[in-house]
Amino acid sequence: MSLQFKTVKKLEPKSFLDDLEEAVARGTPASRARALWHTTDLMIAGSFSDDEIWTFGEVVTRLADEIEVAARAQLSERLARFDQAPVNIIHKLAFDDAIEVAGPVLRESKQLETYALVANACTKSQAHMLSISQRETLEEHVTDELVKRGNHEVVKSVVGNSGAKFSDFGFLNMVQRAEGDSILAEQLGLRKDIPRHVFQQLIAKATSDVKKRLENERPDMARQIQSSVTELGGELQSKFGPSSRGHFVAKRVVTTQHRLGNLNEASISSYARSHRLEEVTIGMSLLCTLPGDMIERTLLDKNREMMLILCKALDFSWETTMALLFLGAKDHRITANDLRTLESDYGRLNIETSRSVLAFCQSRKTGTAVDAGLKAALYA
């Protein structure tokens, strides 16, 4: 038995679904398959309203439940490039456990919104993530999940996708993933959208062979990094004394920001990612109401506990905290294992207790006068 349509131009949803119920209940597998392809052909060939397209989706969804994997995969191939495909059936196909069914729509369907791709990456298999990584374009929220959850093949695929956008979180996580992986490191370094501070981290951790290849392939970026390292070396050696003209300029700019109420986490994060050590020091000093020399010592201290405490007291995100840690680290390098430990420590810090520690430091104006009992309470 096959479905009988009243008209092509005017679809009657109730009658249409009634015919479907009869086809599913009384039909054979062969007749259900014919009904599926007939419905799909009609939908693709016709011009229908959103409500009618939704009805088609209901029909196709019910029929798809009755067919085998091979037929569902064929359906996925047919609907993947159909820009008016019903969202309900596209979602059903995308979340199918069989990758031969999910793959085509995950790679090509424009009907899958960012939230659906993120949910898919969080709940389905590595093969599903690999298909997502091959889409023509990818938003930052999606690549964040792919980089965080994906295996080597997924990460390599998404790094090589020129249509993928990455957040700072995504880039810095890829730097960690590229540690010890020369192919991934080179792929990442060749991306045209890689920020300078991320390229610097990559160069610092790369093998000599990869470093040479990247410097040859990206001479413009390599020159900028060398200049940045030279400038930063001078800043690290200085104590930002009154004789520094740059210090006066930075202080005037950051203080004005603070007076206008525009000095915030975003400002500090931007300065840290740009390796503007003076601006970070002055800005953190103003936000924490602590002396600048104490902030500088905290930034450069090998024991990073106090920096974690200050960031938690200011309710900074981990991404901003991570940028500050990299800024103060020797050669701007932190191993992947150390970074994971620091992230875990930061997650365990209590914001109210951290603020109590900050208040204690403000009263003593020193970072070394933290009461031992109060300090131990941070990880309770």
C-alpha cells in the first residue's frame, strides 16, 4: 500500500497523516519504502509553506523509523543538501547512532543550528565529531567542543578547516594538543587567523624542525614574535620606575579606563593576550587595590597560587586566568600537565574565601602575609 496525496499544491496535513497511519499499519516494508521515497520526492520537488514542510517532516520521520540503516543513510544523503529540509527529520538523522546515517547531514545540512551541533558533539561518537569538523563553516562554540572532546583525528581535521573559527580557549587548547605532535603544530601555525600570542606559545613549544618550517612559512609572524620577546624581556627586567615614559603612558591610559568604569576582565584579558605587562600590572593593581610591585611579583612568581587567588576573588574566567598565567610564566611556557593541575586548582577555589584573602592582603599590603589557616581553607 502506498500513500495517496490529495493534491500537490495544497497539502492537507490531517488527511496526509491519516493516509500515513494506514500505510504504516497495513503496508509491507516495500510499500513503506515506496511511500518514503514518494514523500521525499514530492517534498523536494514542490513549493510548500513552513507548516507543510513540518508535516512532511512528520511523515518522513515516521516512515524512517520503519526502514533499515542503508535506507536511512540514503535518505540522509538526499536531504543533506536540501536547504528546506524539515528540521525535525534533519535532527533525527543527525543524532542517529549509525554514522553512515548521521554523517551526510552533519557534514552538509544548513538546517543544523549551532546548538544542535554542540549537543551532538557533546553526546555522540568521535565519528560524529569528525563529520562535524568537515562542515564548510564552524562557529567558535562548536570548535570549542571539538577541540576539547575530539580525538587526534578530529582535532587535526578541524585545525585544517579554513572555514572554522576558534576562540582563545580553542586556540590555547590546540597548543596543548599540539605539544609533541609536529604535524598538528605545523597545521596550527599555518592558520592565517592564529593570534600572535598563540603563535608565540606554539613556537616556544615546537621542535626545532617545526620551528624552522613555521618561521620560513610565516616570516611576518616570526618577526613580530621576535620583536615582542625582545620588548617583553626589557619589561620583565624593569621595575616600572618613574623614569619609564612607557609606564607613564600605560598608567594614564589604564587609570582613565578605571575612572570611566571601563576597566574590567575583558580589558585585563586583552592586555594579557597582547603581552602588555605594564597595563596588566597597573590594571590588576587598580582592580585589587594592591601595590603594583606586589602584582608584578605575583605575576612572575613560580608559585602561582596567589595569582589564582586574585583571579578567583575578581571572579575571572579560567580563560582570562590562563592568559595571565602564560604572561607571567618563564618564556611564556606552561606544560600541559601543569596547566591541567592549575585549572583543577582554580576550579576548587572558593570565591568568598579568595575575597577574604584579598581583603587580608589589602590590609597588610603584601602578598606574603597570608594567614596559613585562611590559605588552607581555600581548598576545603
